[in-house]
Amino acid sequence: MEFTDLDSCVKDFSDLGADYKVLEELNREYINKLQEVGELQEKCMKGITHQSYRLGIINRSIKKLKGNAENADVLKNLGKDMDRRKVQLHEMEQTLPKQNGLYLKIILGNVNVSILNKNDKFRYKDEYEKFKLVLSVIGFVMAVVNLFTNLRVLELSFMFLLVWYYCTLTIRESILKVNGSRIKGWWRLHHFISTVVSGVLLIWPNTRTWYEFRQQFMWNMSLCVVQYLQFRYQQGCLYRLKALGERHNMDITIEGFHSWMWRGLSFLLPFLYVGYIYQLYNAYTLFQLSFHPESTWQVPVLCGLFFVLFLGNTVTTSLVIPQKFGERVAIIKFRMLTMLQIDLAARNHVNALSSESSQPKKNE
Ligand code: COA
């Protein structure tokens, strides 16, 4: 509601002054709390560094003392406790701001990209997975249109989209890494290499060699199906881990998650290997085209890059299987240990009860 005279405006402004005083106080309190949070963060970071330093010393000492068979049990228990402490420290680190890596520093400058809230981290990762899926569907549609048409502008738009997409992925993945993601170095490098591949494709002149490779490359985008399956798998992992509450922590309920994960992996892996064979086939075709009289430097370079992608993907994905199997064995061991501990605790409890009942009661 607007005022009709100036006096009402002046009066309302002076009334608003009282509200402003309250707001000013609130803002001061907020700034103080922010300062307090900053100080607490710094103290926690120092505490974690101190803990890690002392754990390092204990670890080195344990290694030297390992030869002594007498202390085997103590050393084993200490080792387990130290592993647990490392996990706890890692969890603590996830709640504190972290420095950007070199790549992010170059691209974004020294801006803080740490996400300190677990729900926000989850949302960011979820959004990243959806972004990949949406862009692969757009890429698939563009590739299909390119398959049935022959418009240079459309071709170049498609390549440009790929350059932008992979570039964006590298930035998003660096942010995920700062926020504690365990994404392997290869997958990040894979997206850097894919950016270069798309860049080289973008500047490949439309010679005869390009037209010989064009159809095969556009068919590449049928791997969008693989991308969809990956999305379903990663999304499943993400939501199940969120439901478990404590990420990366060993817990008996994780066993259920692992059996789901194995089913997901066994379904996904054959499709992934088909994709890798297609990459090898791309490298082979480009290798043959490199002997073509109209071949330009883009042909052998792309041949090498597709081969590197094939090799890196195959080796990394193949290494995931034994690694996951190791995790499974660790969980079974952990479960047995927990059951033994429960059993031991129950026995101690029964012993305590029976010794209590065998002792004459004070009042008697
Ligand atoms: N791209 C981005 N992030 C990946 C990834 C990939 N290809 N593979 C794994 N990650 C992430 C996971 O989401 C997880 O993140 P988090 O720590 O934030 O939760 C982290 O890396 C650790 O994952 P890990 O436990 O090692 O593997 P996984 O069970 O999540 O996935 C595979 C294993 C094999 C299914 C997965 O690596 C994959 O799909 N690889 C194939 C990728 C590919 O080949 N693409 C080209 C297709 S032709």
C-alpha cells in the first residue's frame, strides 16, 4: 500500500528504523558467529593435522616393532584402532573447508568451493550425474540427426557441444574431488583427454578421411545407452549410500549395499567392455586412415588418443573388480569379528551373572 502524503512516508521510515536496529543486531550476531565458525574450523584443521602427524609416528614405530611375536595381539588391536581413527579423521575433514587443486585455482581462482553440508554434497553429486545423462541424451539426438543429414554447421555444433561438455565435467569433477569424492584419477584424466579429442574433431577439416570416419564416429553416440546404465548404477549407489547415512564407513548394513552393487556391476560391465572395444575399433580405423593420401595430422593424433582411452578404460575398469572384491572380503571379516565380539560380550555377561548369583547376597 503506497502513501498519499509525505508525512506518512517520514513517519513510516522512522518506524522502520526500530526494525532496522533489530536487524542490525541480528547481522552483528551473525558476523560474530561466522567469525567463531572460522576460528573453530581453523582449530579443527590444526587438530586433524596434529592427529595425523602423531598417527604417522605411531605407524612408523609399529612397523619397526612388528617383528616381535609377543606383542602380536596388541599390535593388531592398535592397528585396527588406528584405522578406525583415520576413518573418523576423514569424516571430520569432510565438514571442513579445503584448498582448491591447481586446476580449479587456475580456472576459478582462489574461491572456496567446499560444500560443508552432507545434504548439499549429495545434491551436488546427484546434479552432476543428471547433468551427464541429460547431455548424453542431447548428444545422442544430435548424432542421430547428423547421421541422416550432412550439414557442416550441425556437425561443428555437435563437436562444440562435446568440447563444452567434457570441459564442464572436468571442472565439476575437480569440485567433487575437493569435497571428498574418491573418483579415480583416470576418470578425470579420461575427461581431459575427451576434451582434447572433441577439440581435434572440431578442427578436423572436412576432407575425404573425415567423411570416411564420420558415420563410425556418429554411431559412437549409441554408447549413450551405456551412459544411461552407468547413470542408473551411480544413482543407485548414491541413494543407497545416503540411506545408509554414514558414507565410506564400515557397517553391517553395508553388506546389503554390496550385494546390490555386485548385481549392478555384473550387469553394467559387459556393456562397458563393448564400449571399450568400440574405442579400439575407432583407433584401428583411424590407424588405417592415417595412410590415406588426404590424411591430416588430426588422424594419427585421434588414433593415439582413442587407443589411450581404450587402454586406460579397460585397465581401470578391470582393476575395479578385484578392488571391490577386496572390500567384500573386508566386510565379511568385519562381520565375523563383530559376531565374535557380540558372542564374547554375551559370554562375559552370562559369566558375570552366574558369578553374581553364586556369591552370597549381602543381606542374606
Ligand atoms: N566418472 C565419474 N565418477 C566416477 C566414475 C566415472 N567413470 N567411476 C567412478 N566414479 C566415482 C564414483 O561415483 C565414486 O564417487 P564418490 O566417492 O563421490 O561416491 C568414486 O568415483 C569411487 O567409485 P568406485 O567405488 O571406484 O567405483 P564405482 O563402483 O562407483 O563405479 C564403475 C565403478 C566401473 C561402474 C565406474 O567406474 C564406471 O562406470 N566406469 C566406466 C566409465 C567409462 O568407461 N566411461 C566410458 C564409457 S565408453
